[in-house]
Amino acid sequence: MAQLSKEKFKIIGCENANAEEILRPSMTYWQDAWRRLKQNKVATASLIILILISLMTIFGQYINGFSFEVKNDNLVNIPPNSTHWFGTDNLGRDVFSRVWAGGRVSIIIGLIGAFIDTVVGGIYGGISGFYGGFIDDIMMRIVEILASIPYLVIVILVSLILHKGIWAIIIAMTITGWVQMARLVRGQLLQIKEQEYVLAAAALGANPSRIIAKHLLPNTLGIMIVAITFDIPAFIFGEAFLSYLGQGIQSPNTSWGALASAAQPSLMFYPYQLFFPSLFISLTMLSFTLLGDGLRDALDPRLRQ
């Protein structure tokens, strides 16, 4: 048999290839999600707008030197000008300061309400989805009962029991607001609780609370973050709706909904008083919605390129 040597063989077409070179840097799931989110220009612009609005709700009422509570009978219903940038209302109060003071209340309600919904709904849905069977049936029937109660009835009952204000609104909107998050978490857990790593943790003796907290809920975190970005604008709009009906924030405190409600009677004569709070309600809700769409794409590992 003829001897085979390396000289008789030649590599063709791979002269410039470097098999040992790392073509893509290693990164974690969250680093890759952030990279993909930054590539989404619409979501990035929405995030920048939300950051700017949040900063203005903190510092905006101090920029032009007018307090949002101070009345001045000599400055009633002045249109926007170089001194009062958004004009004044029917009591001579500066609308620019009131818009940002009200925005602070609206965004606080949205953040606290979404946080409560996430915690309560995540725990409730996690327990229901993990145990399943009879426990899941009972817990889901409770959720369905709570979801069937008319929203406005709950708000009116809470307003009668508690004084109207920010905490009354938060309690009224979160009594049944967490049920959607619970359903979402339960559905995700039913899909992943039979995965190998969950069965391995159970076989090693991990108790149910540890499995839910360490293995199941973290794997639903991406879905929960997306749900939060849709939950916050829902709370902001709910607060605006309740304040518009007179069941929300009471004077001298204010919110975007309270400003819109106060401006509605004089809309034909002073439309700017309604325009600015409505603008920022719409802009905030749109930005959160677009950011939620971007996060949904960025956190989906199936869309990774």
C-alpha cells in the first residue's frame, strides 16, 4: 500500500479562515437584551422621553420660580407668554408649575400601582401555577370573581370609606388590578414548571417556595417587565379618569387628570389649560406603550440574531 503523506493533500478555500477566533463577544441575557433595545430607535426615543418627563416632574415646578399653589387674582386666565410659559388658570396659578407638580402625582400613582400589582400578582400567580390541580382551580375562581366586579363600584366604595386622595386611588385601582398579572404569571409557570432544571431542583429537595422564588419567577421576569410597561400607563389613565370624575386628587393638590377636569368648563375660552395636561398624559402613555413593544422584542430570546 502506498504511503500517504501531508504533501499529497492541500487545503483549498480556507486559507484565510481562523477557526479559533471569537466572532461574537460573550454576553449575558440582559446585556444582549439591552443591546437589542438600543437598536430599536422608537423604543430608545420613548425611553429618553420618559426620562425627560420624569426629571421635569421632579424639578420642573421650580424652574420658573412660581409655586403651583400660590393664587394671584391679578393674573387670572393669562395665555402663555414669556413669564408664564403655559399661562395661568382661573385662580391665577401658574399652569407650567401645576402641570409638573401634577405629573409627579400621576407618575407616582402609576409606579406604586404597578409595583403592587407585580408583587401581589406575581406571588399569587406563582403559587397557583406551581401547585396546579385543585389549588389552581380554587385560586383562579377567586381571580375570576374579583375580575367580574365593576371597576367604578370599587372606586366609589373605597372613596366612601377613605378620604379622597392619592392612597385612596392606589387602593381602589390595585384591589382588583393585580388579577391580570396573576393570570400572566400563572400561564408562564404552567409552561416552564416541567422543565428539567425545575425537576432537578425538586429532586434535590428544594422546597416549593425556593423553587418558585429562585427558578420559576426569575424566568418569567422578562414577561413581567413588559407587563409593567403597559400597567403603568393604565394606572396613569385610570387616575386621570377618576380625577376627571371628581373621585381623585382634590385641590389644592393636583394631577394631570385633576388639571384636565378643572380646565374642561372653560375649554372654549382657554383651551391651553386643557391642552398641556392632555398632551403629557398622551405622550407618557404612548411612550410607555412603545417602550413596552421594544422590551417585548428585546427580551424574546427567539428573536436573537
